[in-house]
Amino acid sequence: MLSRITPPIRSLREVVYDYLRRQMNEGQLLPGSFFNLKEVSQALGISTTPLREALVQLESEGFVTIFPRKGAFVNALSLKQIRNIYQLIGALEGAVILEVASRMTVARIDRMAVINETMKERLRQGRIAEYLELNLQFHGGFLDLSENEELLRQLAIFKQRLYEFPRNEHLVPAWEEKNSQEHLDLVEALRQGDFLGAASIIRDVHWSFEAQEPFIRSYYARHLQILEKLKAPRGDPFPSPSGGES
């Protein structure tokens, strides 16, 4: 008789980590802001221990900087950091394409092409949240085949820092058109079995800071404007997490 499988219990550190990341994503904790650990722990009804543990993880991922006996600072991205992250994402995604070349199937490539077409339709309809989710699914067409869990985890963190800090759905239309064409070029290279070429498209074009710089500057200029508006006086940035775990 098979024993019952007990689902893993999430630690309080994980709960607090997810809560803080959600606050960042929703624009409640903004880049450039500073918060006191004791005040946050009191607002959430928890001890400072799981909060510190969650913040140590966030610091290791680049989201915050901890100042002993003072609190934590939510890091803002500099243009140099954006450039560096683009280079890292391009290198990692390019490496994955070469890693999974033998496992790519025609059906999977066809699915990527369909997703790209659906992305264009959602963009025309102004359904931006769906568009962004489909973009992740498109890249998942090859990333999901990778067996390198550490690489995939780091990729996710890099992308969160670029686009969900907080999430910005004010896109640059010309950039998204270029993005769509690059997706098509990638699909065609994969169809031809040109995995070196596909890796180059991802590394040297799609995630090249130099190739995308005008659009990056436009996107982040708008992003900074949004951040300034969000920094206007507002209420409590630390509402109680749903579920009330403590």
C-alpha cells in the first residue's frame, strides 16, 4: 500500500519572501525606498527572524541592500546594471538553446510560432498582461527543456529585476514589433536546425543591450516617470498578508 504523500510545508521565511516580492511587483515597495525591519515585522505581526531570512535571500538576488541595525534599502537599477543583466540573460538563454538542441521537436517549434502570433493579437487588443505571460511561454518553448535548474532560477530572477520591479505594462510599440520579428527569426532558425544561429539571435540580437538600447532607454525613461508618481504620499505600504500566517 502506498503511503500518503504529504505536501511540503512552506516556511515562514518563504511566505515573507513571497509577500515582499509581491509588494515590490505591485509597486508598494519601490526602488530607492528604505524600510525599517522592526516596523515591518510589527506591521506583519511576525518576529524579525523570518523577515531577516527573507531579506538575506532578496539581497543575494540583488533586490535589496541590508544595513545592519538600520533596515533595508530597495535597490534601483542603474543603466550599467541593466546592460549587465541583458548580457547575462543572452548568454544563459543562448547556452540553453545549444543544450536542448537534440530535444527540440517540430511540434514544440510550431507551438512557439503560434504563441508569437497570439502575442501580436493580444498586443493589438491591449491585453498587456496576457501578452507578457505569452512572452514567457514563448521563451519557455526552449527553456522548459533545460535540465539546469540553477540556470533557470537565475534567469527568472534577472527577468524579475528587469520587468517586475514594479511591473511596468507601458510598453514601447516599436520595440514589441521588433521583438515579434526576432521571435520569427528564432523560430525559422530552429526549423532549419541552425541552433548556433538561433543561439546567436538570442544572445547577440534579442538580448543585446547594444541592439536594443534605444528601446531600453525609452522603456526605462517611462518606467522612472511611473515610479515618481508612485512615490507620491500614500497609505500603509505593508497591509497584512492574506491568510495571516505568523
